[in-house]
Amino acid sequence: MLNSAKQWTQRHPYALTGILFMAMVLFGWRELGWGERQLGFMLLIYFIVTLGIRLDEIARAIGGGGTDSRAAPAEPADLCAHLQDIKVLLAEIQSQLSRMERPVAAPPADPVSKTEP
């Protein structure tokens, strides 16, 4: 049961955060008498926490490893494969840039000749 709850929270971090903050806002508004400033501050805190969750997802997606310090270091073969992929992509980018590069032509001559009347 604990494992399935952990999986659910990892798949739906925004739902859990939203429910938690909504409960805190309702409690603060009803029981503590919070006004506009306190509720606005809670909204600001919610946005900051949501941004932190999103940045964590992005870091995990690009291979930041997250906060798991027990993760084993990558194998040298994996690193070499990643470096080879990067090398191939850089070569493709270079070839596309060289195709886009063309000499800049001189500006066209003035089609209307200026003659004295």
C-alpha cells in the first residue's frame, strides 16, 4: 500500500500539491481569519512550489538524476554512447548551418536612373 501511494504521488505531484494548498487556504480563511494579503501570499508560495516541482521534472528528464544520491554512476560504455550521439547531432547541425550559409550579394542597383530634365 505504501509503495502504491508513493507511485501515485510521483505520477501526480501537482494534484497532491494543489490539494494540500487548498486545504491550507481553506483552514486559514475559515479558522484563522486570513484576509487578501495572506491568501495572496499563499498563492505566491503555491506558484513557487509548483515551479520547483516542474524544474525537478525537467532536471530528471535531461538526466540530472534528481535527489537520489544512491544512484550508481553511469557505465563508461553508456557515457561513450551518449557522447557519440552528441557528436552525430553536432555534425548534423554543422552540415545544416553550412547549407544555410551563403555569400551575401551586393545590394541591387537603383532601377530608376536619375536624369536631368
